[in-house]
Amino acid sequence: MYKLFVLAIISILLAGSCSYFANDRDEPAAARVGNNYLYLSDVASRIPEGISPRDSLSMAKNIVNQWVQKQILIARAKENLQENSDELQKKVENYRNELLVHQYETKIIKQKADTGISLKDIEAYYDENKENFILDKEILKINYIVLPLQYENTQEARQMFFSTKNTAEVESYCKENKLDYFLEPIWIYFEDAAKSLPLRVTSVSGIKYSTTELTDDSFRYLVQINGTRASGEIKPLEFVSSDIKNILLNRRRLELLKKMREDIVSAGFENNQIEVF
């Protein structure tokens, strides 16, 4: 129903700028290039539901303009190139074959690849390749909550934040009292933390505390430091585990792809489908 509404809006709004042509589909067209038509129904089908008539019109005009540009470029290319030349046909066939092989291999890999990389696999790769995981920037693990300087329950917040190990409880408190917070158990770059907090140090080496309170002109920051690493040190496993997982997945896919190709060739020889003269 929405598509019919969009189609009606587009047909009305485009009527002043687009001509309508007789065509094989016996329906209104938004544009023509040579003998090729772009139909209003095709334009409407590419417009997502829920957007305003004004946005629908803007998107419709872009679709029409892009289609016209592409079609006229194709027409000019056909006029100026020998479309049926042997060289062009070879390129088209090669591209088609490469596309077919790529789609087939992608389908097989999706069906057979075991994407379950274990923590043991990740740890083993990390231990064997630590020299490849050297920090070029300082990082730290930090949690904090932000209190207005005039916050009435500062002592309560201190007690809750510094003594409670249950992150969910701290988060619930912050949400109830509309306090900003960062409670993720992850490593972040020191420079990013310095943008959010008045750390008043220029390096992680200057951080001599595990808990502290910091203030600026408007806020009090209750801070817990759970770890630091300087540039030049080895990246923590947690910091690189996602990258290592992707490396192992890609390696596994390549190994599967190589074996699949070898198996297909071997089967071809066994079935007398392949002969080498």
C-alpha cells in the first residue's frame, strides 16, 4: 500500500520534469535513453518505506539521474568500441568465469568452514607471535562515573563505586541518578581517556594510583585504574583477541579453499574429466 502511495506521489511530482513514453510494459516511465526505459514502478520499488513525500521525491530524482547517466555512458561506449570484438568477448567471458568460480567457492566455504575459533587457538597464536603485537600508543583499563560538583549524594556515590564489584549495580545506580559513566572492562587508548577526563598527566607512567577523584570546573570524576601499558610494550591478549580471531579465520578459509581446489582437480583426473597432453 505504501509503495502505491509513493508511486502516486512520484508520478505527480515528476510529471513536470519527466516525459512519459509509450513502451512495452504499458505503464508510465520516468526516463528513456534510446530504447531503454526506467519505469516509475521500478523507481518506487527502490525507495524505502516510511520516508516523507519530500524525501521520496529527492531520492526518486537521484535514482532517475543515476540511471540516465549510466545508460547514456553505456550507449556512448557501444558507439565508440567494437562491442563484438574478439578481445572484448574474451574479457567478458573471463570476467564471467571468474565471477562464477568466486561465487561457487564462496558458497562452498560458507557451507564447510568451521568458524568456531577457540580461546586456546587464540592464546596459542598470541604466544607464538607476541613480537607482532607491540603497542605504538599507550593504553589503560579505566572505569569512572561523573558527578556534578553540587551532587547531593556524593558520599553515597563514592561508597557505592569504590566498594561495589558488581558493575551492573553501579550501572543501575548511574542510570537511576542520570550520571554519565564508563564501566566497560576493556583496554582503551590513553589519549581517548584524556579527552574525557582531567587526568592532568601526559603519560600512563604518571598515573600512580588505582583509585582517585578528579575535578574540573563543573564535575567530579570517580576513577578506577585497572591496568596500564606503555607504548613499546606487548599488547594485552584482550586487546588483540578479535584481530587474532580474524587472522585465524582467514587462514582457515584459505586452507579450505586450497584443499577444495586440489580435491576438485584430483576428482577430475579420476573421472577422466581431465586429460593433460
